[in-house]
Amino acid sequence: MAYDATKLKEWQIAELAEANMPEPGEWREKLNLQKDELVPYGRISKLDFLKIMNRLKDRPDGKYIEITAITPTPLGEGKSTTSLGLIEGLGARGKNVGGCLRQPSGGPTMNVKGSAAGGGNALLIPMAEFSMGLTGDINELMNAHNLAMVALTSRMQHERNYTDEQLQRLSGMRRLDIDPTRVELSWVIDFCAQSLRKIIIGMGSKMDGYLMESHFSIAVSSELMAILSIAKDLADLRERISKIIVAYDKQGKPVTTADLEVDGAMTAFMRNTINPTLCCTAEYQPVMVHAGPFANIAIGQSSIIADRIGLKMFDYHITESGFAADIGFEKFWNVKCRYSGLKPNVSVLTASVRALKMHGGGPRVSPGVPLSDAYTKENLPLLEKGLENMLHHIRTIRTSGINPVVCINRFSNDTDAEVALVKRAAEAAGARAAESNHWAKGGEGALELTDAVLDACKEENNFHYLYPIEMKLRDRVEKIAQVVYGAEGVYWSPEAEAKAKQFEADPKYDDYDTMMVKTHLSLTHDPALKGVPKGWTLPIRDVLVYSGAKFLCPMAGTITLMPGTASDPNFKRIDVDVNTGKVTGLHDVD
């Protein structure tokens, strides 16, 4: 049943849908799960992935469908909504379907973006639980991450206050000789808090800690979240946590969580996070929620664990990549699939008339500011100028060996002529194209898209990576910049090039993956450059290393790991009905 999305807020649609949401026992029967494979947490449940995988290990995998997008406006173009709409559409066609989305951060939820629960009738429920912590994975991650900082700062204090002999006698410690100017880790909190970007800690007496500069990052930017998204099981998670570099000593050698003897306790905090949480669409198809890493500095995908379960449980499994195809799909293609060994059947490229008009030279789009008439009224010349951005992303996906399906995510102001123009351009580029009205009509509105995806699933593809793992770091970056971004070349700052040469010379980094870091608002490093810019060079100013996740992260531009809260944040609209205890106001953003 589709609700009137033009009159109801998302939280109101969620409330109506949740009235008939299956209980844990019903899910167990519906998904043919054993009793001990489902762990109830109130209205939701966790899936015990080890037990499910052991039981279903010999079952053939279902079809693997990835959702990506063109370069978005700052408002987003509806990848989560499209993911949920396609799941609902496949459900409407009677298919055994499920999917997985990333867990939303409290930062965007309480800021200007709102919940990442989809929209209209293509919605994830229960919305309040999904938007406000689920079963506590992010809280457990924060505890594990901050425990590493507690271990580091207390160690620095004790090494300052005691001699080597005293350290050995008191606790069996060996001196790590940590360099206070080379602390790599920050504290984390799951809000956008710009006042915590740079802080001083340890003020007071010598018993009040170690006096030094420090900072906070948002929780989902933690390396622990990146590790959770790629870990294969608890043993893999444990090993990766032990290799996280927390700081460097005064000789330049890394100090890891294992050196601080905190890796075991961190894993204890994280032990339950490896099991995905089971939610569903507003039309009651199963959707897992697992992991939520940054897409511009980490992998930006839901977990490999959830995809492995989904491909065993469902005939069609949907997964979403963060940001546009130049970031999200590229990392899915060359990193996630390489780690998992899984081969996608289809990639769906989400496009909107609104974003294409912006790429054609339309006025600036900003959250909280009413859209210009250029976006709300028919303007075919402006739209046609912006089509090149979509065509560029189609070429990127085709380079992987996949022929994409373009989903024209229809907004209420889009005209038939505008939708037809986008469809013709996509089909002329060799892609399948379909209009989808899942926001307004749920699964029934997504049937054209669903049929295009079902047709594409029958087609064999020649999926292959952009580069071999043996390729050196600078060569990989050059390849990504030219093929995926459209740059003419790459400029390395002296500092970044020195680091790159060091990594290339050390065999330890030969199998580290390349995790590009740049803005999601442009194919380039400059968010102001829209469309498909020509004649530009990608600047790399630094290379970060995530030793637990085994990522080398070339930095194109400046990326803050602690976003700021805007002047009109969403938390002003969120409240609780004191008579029912229900949360209101979630997702009340334009």
C-alpha cells in the first residue's frame, strides 16, 4: 500500500507502516531462519552471520545489484530511496529480495541532512530506531575507539611521570617513547561539532593527564568503521584492530593498539557489531543495516558480511555505494569487490533532472534554500547541457565490464519531456534506462525500473578491476584520475610524493588498497566545478595510512573529519510525543 507522500511527512508514513511491521518471530518464519540465527532487540533483530553462513554455505549466490549515482547536488539524488524503491519493486514482482544500507550517523541526522531512511513510500522502518542508534553499533565503536585514546594518553602520562625501572615494576610496561606531535588518532563523537576540531587536553597538574593538542572526529570516520565494513569475521576484525596505528614514537616508528595492549579490549567492545541489524522497507521486504563508513575518506559501503549473507538468503540482493560513481562505485569496483571476491551483476546509476540541470549551469543548490525556478519548471536546454555528467558516469561503469541501468528518480516537478530527454541520452550511450516513481508510489511506482534490472540480470558481464593490485600507488592514482575523474594528470606535492615513494618501496604496503579522498560534489577536487570539466589536473597534497583497514588514502583537497552543525539543524524539529513515546520530526528536511 502506498501512502500519499505529498501530504504526509516521512515519519508519519513510517508510523503508519510500522503498525503492521513483522515481529521477530514472523521474520524468522518469513526468512526461513533457525531460532538461534535471529537475536531480537525490541522491534528489530540482529542476524547471527556465522550461523547463517555456516548453514547456507553451499547455497548458490543470488544476483548482486549495486546502486550508485551521478554527481549529486548538495541535497542528494536519492540513492537510498532508489535502493529501497527497487527492493519494493522486486517484491511487487514476487521476487525473493533483500538488501543492505549503511547505518546513519547521528551527525547528519541531527544536522541538515536528516535521516538516511529513504523518502516518501520508499522508506526504511522502523525509522526512529534506524535513525537513532539501532542496536548500538556506533556507540560500541565509539567506546572501542576512545578506549584507544585513553590507553594512549594515560601511557604518555605514566611514561612522563615514572622512570623505566618504575614502569617495569609497577605494571610491566616498556617505554614506548611516544612523540606527542605525531599522535594520529583523535577522539570521536557521533555529532557534527565544529568546536571540537581542535582542543587542548591534559590541563592541570601532572596527575591530570598529558598536556597537548588533540581533536575530535565524527564517529563514522573512525578507522574502526572502515574495518567493520571490510572484515570477514570476528577473527579478521580482531587482527585488523591490533594493527591500527595510534601514534609514532620519537624515532618515527609506529605505535599500534597492540603496542598499547588495548586491542583485545577494543575487540570486546566491538564483538556484537559484526552481526547486521534486520529492518525492512515500508512494504515489508527485509533490509539489513550494517556499517556506515565515510565515503570520501573510507570505503563508503555497507559491509561485506551483510552482502555475503544477503546473497545466500535472497535471490536478489541490493547494496548501495556512498556518493556518486566516481567515488562510491569506484571503491565498490576496485576495493570492496576485490576484498570480498564477489562479482556484481548490475549497477544502477541514479540520476535526477534536478542534478543534471545543475550540471548544465543551473543556479546554486543549497540545503534549506528554496529551489530556483530553473529546477521546478521545464527547461530542456539547461537539462541537455548537463547530460554529459550522466554520460561520463555511464562510461565509468561500462569500463568495469558492466552495462548500467540508469534510474531516472522522478521528482514531482519533472515533466514528461524532461524524463524522455534523459532516457534517450542514456539509451544512446548504450545503457538501459527507466523512470521510477518509487517516492510517490512505492514498489508499484518502481516496476519499470524493476523490469529493466531483471532484464540486465540475465545478461552476462565482463566485470574486471581497473588496475591490478601489483600496480604502484602513483600509477593507480593516475589511472583513477584519468579514467574515472577525467583529469589530464596528477600533481603530487613534494610531501605527498615523498610518502608515496616510501610506500612503494616498502613491500609491506604492496597489498594495501587505494582509497581516494576528494569532494563528492564534483568530478574534480573542487566542489564548485560542475558538469564534466576539461583540462584540469588532480592535486594530491598528502597520503594517509589506515594500517588496520590496509588503506592508503591519497588526499585531493582538504577533507574535514568533523563536520559542523548548521544554523538551522534538524534537531530543532525532533521531539517525542509524551503520550505515546513516539519520536516525531525525523527526516523533516527538504
